[in-house]
Amino acid sequence: MKVPFIDGAASARPIPASAGIGLRTPHQDLIVRERPPVGWLEVHSENYFADGGMQVERLMSVRSTYPLSLHGVGMSLGSTDPLDCNHLQRLKRLVGWSEPAFISEHLSWSSVHGTHLNDLLPLPYTQEALLHMIDRVDQMQNHLGRQILIENPSSYLQFVHSQIPEWEFLTALATESGCGLLVDVNNVYVSACNHGFSANRYVSALPAGHVQELHLAGHSRRRYTDREILIDTHSAPVCEEVWALYEFALNRFGPVPTLIEWDIDIPPLEVLLAEADKANRRLERAHALAA
Amino acid sequence: MPSLRDTQTAFCAAILSGEADSMLQLVRDEGITAEQRIQIYRNNNRMASLATLQATYPVIERLGGADWFRQSATQYQIRFPSRSGDLQYLGEKYPDFLRAYLADTDYAYFADVAALEWAYQVVLTAAERASADLGMLRTVAPQDYERLLFVPRPAVRMVESQYPIFAIWQANQPSAVEPDFQIRLDAGPSRVLLMRRTDHVELRELPEGTYHLMRQFQLGATLGSAAISTAAEIPEFDLEVCLKEVMTLEAIADIELCDGSTTNTIIRRN
């Protein structure tokens, strides 16, 4: 059922169609102190579920300067276990005081029979899984009282019983649940290379009106005897092929808020800001085209 | 066609216990084998768990070495699989795991050091409450003293061990200029109070009487029953000395007057 509250972030500072960066521990003090010029910040929701402490205080501090996006990695939306009400409640508390413009989660699952694998695991793209995800997104949006964005995963395997291409699955999910889409351009590229589909075709098939945020990140390559597999590590600069796909995505979706993700081997803040500048230059061209 | 539930059950078994038979039938080969594809997820799962435990237990990793720590993390995950989507809780049972894993070995003390490191994490993220203005105790009538409840701040934890865990912890901090490797495990017990300050977590060792009194407060005892309990445990206990020390810790958030089953907060600062 489509939710009636598409614009539930009325009290939040809107996120501009420019580049943002993730607020990660090594940079927190510097960002709190110097407030570098960057369009917006994204944080991993679970890192701020705490009742108090320095991490929470830093987020409270920077939210006066930067629009925020909350990006969850632990909701396990696609799991066949019941939705974790405690997790959802803590997210709602965080949403209440941090007032994010976006709240996002993943097209994935992480837990079954009460055991959590703490990873973003792929779903079989079946009619059963689609109906299940629509119901889960519906539950989450109803609990939070506002729209969420769902991000496409990177994946290293496909199920023999998958029947629906991922881009059609996401399109149906967004249409039926009313959720927005967070398109991780690097994930599209990684999965396209790993499974042999066209990344451009994927991007072209997504419903532009639902796409509200883009992600960019680096990946690594692992060599096997017969072929190479790309691993979504968030540990490197964005590669040229992903920048090219990003430009293609901007042509398709128009200028959309774009996050530079870097979670492992995190470099100095200047490196992240330089990556954000690269995205901003492309966004400016997209703005000019859209004008 | 397998159900979504069956697919997830097979996936979980393939990652955690290596029982991949059911899962192998569900995965397309596509150039590399299904087993190799599943192995990527196994690696991701183990690396994420290891990184989380490394961040939570840096002293244990330093004490045991990187290889031992990696092995212990693998065994921990088998015996205590994660029960939360929030990685903050992943290491919660690691001290319990080490207690059994290293029982009757020369490294049994690792469990108590790990308990100290877990308490550090809890204090780091506990709710903020300022310490009470103890000067207002002057307004309490002397006959009410024994009914006073001293409620510790949420960001306060206490850890006791028969081993010198405070010295071990100190010697294995990155800031330790010259690690003291001469710590004797039979140097005597250690009683540590952990408390969050504005921008750091403070650890300090407490004398036995003060620790016991504070512990009783944490368990919800009134001043009267805490004093009786502590005196019974520690013959040389001096209530005045220990209470003064508790007052200087800035570890108390509320002071309440217990009247049977009800309590009235008399001193609180939010």
C-alpha cells in the first residue's frame, strides 16, 4: 500500500543537490572544530543509537551547520524474522532529535532465526521477496511516519530462483511502497561487472522521479582463475568507470544529492573533500543542463 | 522454488557453520564457483566481526597477539553469534567467552581485562547526567541519613578482579611511553571505577572499602544497609573516610530519600 506521507521531513533542513561526505570517527573533531564547506553530512544511524556520549554530542553539534542524512545498515529489512521493534524504536528516537532530511536503508537482509550476520546480504528477486519487502518498507515508513529511501546493494552472487531483474524489483518496490530510491552508482557498477549485465541499462530502467540520493565509493578487485570479482570495500577513490556511470546517472536523474562514501582505510579529510569537489563539478554541469 | 525463509536459513548456515550444501544449489556459478561466491560473504562477515572486536578490545589484542585474537574472534562468533543489527553489541559476551575459553590457563586474567574494556565501551555511550550538588546534603536531617540512596551517574561502571587489571590496562594503552611488562599477576586485586568525563573516560582504582560502598549504591542499597554490608565484608571499613571519597568522585547523579517502597529525589542536577 502506498504511504500517504511522501514529504515527512518538513522540519528537517533540506539536503542540497550537491556533494556530501560521511561523518566518520577520524574526522569528527576536525569537522566539529573547523566546519569545512561541504553540502551535507551522512551518518550511519546505528552509530548514534547510544543514550549519550561524545559521538552523540558531536552529531548534535554539527547538525546546526549541515543538513543530515541517516543511513541505516542494521534494520535487516528483507529478513523473514519479525522486524526488530527495539532497533526501529531507537532509530525513531534518533530521527526525533537529529531531524534528518533523508532516512535510508538497504534492499537486503542480515538476520534469520535471531542470528545477525551484520552484512548486507542479497535477496532472491522473486514475487514472494518483492511482496515481503513492500510490506517491510511499509511497516518502517508507518512506524517513522515518513518516507524512507532504499539503496540497491552490491552483490557477489545471484540466486537460481531469482525471476525479476534488480532494477525492476526496485522500481516495483518504490512504486508500491512509496519509498524513494538511493542509487549507489558504485554498487550498480560492481554488481554489473560481477553478474554481467549492463550498468547503463540498470540506470536507464530506474524511475527517475523516485531517485533522491546517489552514492559514490571505491571498490577493490579480487582475481580468480577464470575471472575477476569486484568487492564493494569503500576503501579507495571513485574509479573512472564509476565517474562515467555517475555522469550517465546525472543525465538520467538530473542533479541529485550525492554522497562520497569511504569507510575503510579512511584518508585525511582533504582527500574526501577533493572527491566531493569532483562530484560537485559534475553536479554543476547537470544543474546547467537542467536549467 | 525455495521460500525466502528457506533461502535465508541456507545462506546463514553456509556462512556461519560452513554447511553450504543447501546453499550451493541456490547459487548461479557464473564464471566462478558457487562456493567461491559464498566464501566472499564468509570473508566479509568475519572481517566485519573481527574489526568490531578489535575496536572494542584493543588491549586483549595486544596481550594475545593478532593471530591469537583472530582465532578467538572466530571461535567467539561460533559460540556467541550476533543477536543485534547494531554492531555496538557484538562484543558484549566476549568477556564471558574468554572466561570459558581460557579457563585453567595462564591467560585466565584476559577475561577480567576484557570485562574492563567492555565497561569502557558502555561508559562511552551511556546517558549523560551531571553529578549531584552534594552541598545540599546539609538540608537532610541526621536521622534520615541511613535512608539515603546515592544513585550513580549512568556513565559510571565498576569492575573488580583478583588480577591487577588496572595496571595491565594502563601499560597497554597507545599513550604508555614505556610499557611496564613487569606486572606480576599475583600483585593483588584491582577495583576500578570507570566514569565518563567531558571528553574522555576516566579510570581510577578505588580502595576496597570505597569500592564496596559504591558497589552497594549501584545495586540500589541505602546508605544504612550499604554501610552494614561493607562493614561485614571489610572489618577495617571507615564509613566517614569512604563516604568522603565517594563524594569527591563526582560519580553520583541523584540522592534520594527511601521511605519504604517509595523514594523521593532530594538532590538532582540534570
